Amino acid sequence: MTVEMLLEGLTRWEWWAIAGIILLVAEAFSSTEFMVWIGLAALTLALIAASVEPRWEVNLVLFSGLSFVYTLLGRRYWRKVGKHTDDPTLNHRSLALVGRVCTVAERVTEAEGRVRVGDTTWSAVAAPGKGPFEPGTEVRVIAARGTLLIVDDKPA
């Protein structure tokens, strides 16, 4: 039996099943979280085509619709599930600094200033009603807005 004979003998549902499996395997190697939904649509269509055998036009419309619906549902699901992390400040460096003690590099007032955290200086402002803090004073980061640190007196 040659490959050509084997390929000619495949029915429509088998082609959809093969396409779905190829897409899911490709997803496993790429981790795009996109091909999985199209692969699932192809496998769903394989089940439909195995039982009903719709015309090729209906196959394409069903595949498009299933891909769209699965992608929407999948993205909504991953948006909820994907937010859980052991370290929520991992990609928010300024938030990771909250609670750290740093040294004032340039006078910090409620309007402007700079603090030294490790070997880097950050823009900083004093917390409302606090400051000004003079260079060399140790302060604690109590909040962050983007790359701006809000600092307060260092507790004893």
C-alpha cells in the first residue's frame, strides 16, 4: 500500500482529526495558547463530520464558527486562570520595592525627589503630610505609581 493510496482512502472526518492533532502538537511546542482552540475546533468538526458528513462548504463554516467561539471562550477562561501567580509583583519592579528601606539621594518632598535603592536611583515623592527628607535619610517605600515611589519615615 502506497502513501497515495492511504491518503486517497481518508474520509473528511479523518482529515479534520489529523488537522486537529497536528495543531495541538504544534501548540505543545509553541505555547501560543492560540492554536489549541483551532485544534479543538478541528477535532470537534471531526466528530460532527464522522456522524453527519456535511458538505465541504458547511465544514468550512462550522470550522470558522467553532474556531471563533472556542477562541473567545478560551481567552476568557485563561484571563481568569492566568492571573494567579506566586509572585504578583514579578513584572512590576516598582511594586516589588514596596516595604523596602532606601536612602534619599536628592531631597524628597511631596512634589519631587530621588531615592537610592541598591545601585539604582528612582523618582520619589513623600507621602502626603510627610517630609521633606534630606539626602542620606533612610525612608521606607510605602507605595508605587508606575515608576514613582511614595516614601515615608523609616519606622524605628
